[in-house]
Amino acid sequence: MTDFSAEPAASRLADLRARAAAPNAVAVDCFTFGQALLQHAGGDKASQREALAALVRAYQLDSSCEPTLLHTIAQTAFVLRDWALVESATGLLLSHHAEDANALIWRAAAVQQRDDFATAEALLREAVRVVPGNPVALHKLALCIKEQARFAEAEALLRQVLMLSPQNAHALFDLSELEIRSGRFAEGWTHYESRVVFAGGELNNAQQALAAISAPWQGESLAGKRLVVYGEQGNGDCLWAVRFLPMLAERARREGGRVIFGHDGPLRHLFERMLPVDLPLETSLETQPDFHCGLMSLPLRLGIVDAAGWGGPYLSADPAREQAWRERVEAHTAARRGSRKVGLVWNGNPDHIRDMRRSVPVEQIEPLLNVPDVSYFALSPGRGETVAQWRAKGLDVVDLTHHFQSGFDDVAALLANLDLVVTIDSGPAHLAGALGVPTCLMIDHVSAWFWGDESPLTAWYDSIELVRQPRVGDWAPVVAKVRERIEAVGRS
């Protein structure tokens, strides 16, 4: 095969693409292009999808053109979450070699996506039998069992993984979530730091700059020192963790140090209103720090080992925006005097790793929407088509999100004018809780660690009522209970 290693990547790929697209292309042309594209794709999903299409084409032209072809197709489909293709490719692999551990693991992930946990678990147990003591197979089995809410069993398996690979940051992170979920904060926060290890390649420019000029803060005295705390992870994480900044500011004040919050994005103005005057927010690296620290590390560094007392509201809507949104809301409800106002989030970002489980299918949320004397307000932008379909059915759902001009500041102002928020586990849930707005949180059977295991309440947010799935994928009881809650609004 020709060695293209000295050629510029773009030129080489263009040549291979042309050869693979030619009418007389053969399997090797498609395979070579697909492999080369995967090597240069990095994390670019579009390039990975193009590569996968080329590899599938190679298989269609000649399934025996390359011994690793089917494995590469299965693995790439797994990365892209093309579960139908994963099942197809692994079915072929396992028909030839029933003890292919990789194929067993990939296939387990695919069947788990359709909530067939019994089959997924059986496949993973077979993989563990085939490769005993393999930390990857044990880790996948632990996560499958965790998704069935068998938390103690999952934790035992994760501890086995860590005995085999003590520096396994992903296993430590997954263990931390189980520990935090059960209220073992001292251990959980410590293990949660493992995220820093595997997130290293995902740090943004500001975080990389901080790491280059300052030391990570381990909780040392801040006397005469400057600490920059940076926002990290998703909006929900930031909304949850920002509550700890005033406590940090008090400590820095007492020790004679200075804290700066480095943050820029849709939450900025919300956060600025709640920060102490001596803890400024900077949107660029203006202050030369001695230390840096991620926002989600504050519970560990500040010794937060009990959630009690942290549930009160700590954010507020901008008064002027709140008034403007009151007028918008009243303009919609004026003709229905006494109408109760309910905010609604039924699905989230489809790229979120848990979105398939945490989002409620449109057809299953509809039983909420015909409660008499209730006006519903969509809280997530980009759902206008669904809202229009509901309105065509005579359901009183309105989408005012085109007025969201100032990030979460507008969302907060709208929430402040509602009687109740009904939401899945996403950013608006944390925002409503931080504002103290009455909220019904519809959560999937396992859900995120913030929400604990079984209680209908959370110490982190006094205004949130948790309504949990009794079984994986079973939203009907959740919707029925939330409907009862909506019916009771304003009538107690």
C-alpha cells in the first residue's frame, strides 16, 4: 500500500476521498479513506460519520477486504451511538466468534439503549467470563448494574475495577457519584476530583491558561494570595455549585486573601447579583492568580460534608426583567382570569449522555397539558414546532422563548412569574431551585447524583419536589403524579 505519511493531511484525504467516491472504487479504496479519516478526525463527529459510511461501503463491496474491517465498523458506530449499526455489526462478529469480548461489550451498550438490561447484563457477564480480571469489562458491567439502581452491587464491582487499575480515573469518578448520591460526601468529593484527570483534554483556553500560571488550590491558607475559581462542566453544575462562593469569600476575607470568579456565558448576570462585593466576576484573565480551582471542587476544599442547611434560595431575577416578563405572561393569561401558570421542560440537549433517559417523550407528556385553568409556558428554546402541534390540539401551551435575549437572566425572570415549574433534570431545574420557585422535578429511575436515591425531597433545594420513575423508562406514573400536583396548585 502506498505510504502517504509525508503528504499534507488535507491533500492526502482529498485524494483518498476522490478515489473512494469514484464509480470504479473498490473496497480497499473505501477502507483506506475511512481509516485515514478516522486517524485525522479527532473528536469531530461529522468526519467520524463520513469515515463510518466509507467503511460500511467497503464492507458492502468486499466484506473480506480487511480482517479488522467489521471490528472498526462496530467500534466507530459505538463511538457515534449508531446503535442499530452496532447491533448489526456485532451480530456478525459474534456469529463468527462467540467469545469476542469487544463485540460483547459493544453489543451490550446497544441493547441497553432500548432498556433491555437483562440481555445487556448477560452479554457483559459473558465478556467478564471471557476476559477474567479485565477492568474494562468489569467497569461496563458495573455501569449496567448501576442503571438498574442496584447501587451497592455496582459499587462493589467498581471497587474491583480499582483493585485491578488503582489509577483508573473514570472508575473513581463513577464511584464518587455513588458515594455522593448516598450522602457519603467526604469520600465522594475526594474521588470526584478524578474528573480533572480525564477532563484534561477538554479544558477550555481560560482553564489551560490558569493551569499554566498558577497552582491548583488544595485548600491552603489564602493569606496574601489570590485564587481564581472557574466555572466548569454544564450549566446545571455551575448553578448548583455557585452557592458555595459566599462561604469561600468569607474564608478569604478572614485569612486576608482574595477570590475572583472567572466566568463568562449565559449565567453571568445571574451570578454577578449574588456575589459578595469583594468577590468580583471576571470574564477574562485580568488578575494574575496564585491558585486556581474548579467550581465543583469547592465542596471538598470547604469541607462540606452535610447537605442540610443548603436548600434555601440564593439567586434572584433581575427586577426590571421580572416586571417585563410579568407583562408578557399576563398578556397571555388576561383572558383566562385565575389561570395557573406552569413552566414546562420535557426534554433536554440531545447530546447529553443521559438525555435519552432523562427526557420525556412528547406523546407521554401530553396528559399533563389538558388540566383545566392552566397555562403552560415552554422554558426551552427550539421547541416551537412541538408547541405549535399542541396548540393545534387546543392545548394552552405558549412559547415565549424568542424573547430570551440575555441568557438565563430571562429564564429566571420568567420563572419568577410562574406558580409552578415542571421539568426534567436539566439546567432549568437547578435554576428554579436556586430561585426558590416551586418545582416538580421528573427524574428517571437512576438520575444524577444531585437527587439522591429514594426521597421525594432534596436537601439541596427546598422548593423542589422529586417525582421518580418506579422503573426504567416508565414515565406514566410520574406524569400522573405531577398532574395531581398541578391540579392542586392554588387550591390548598
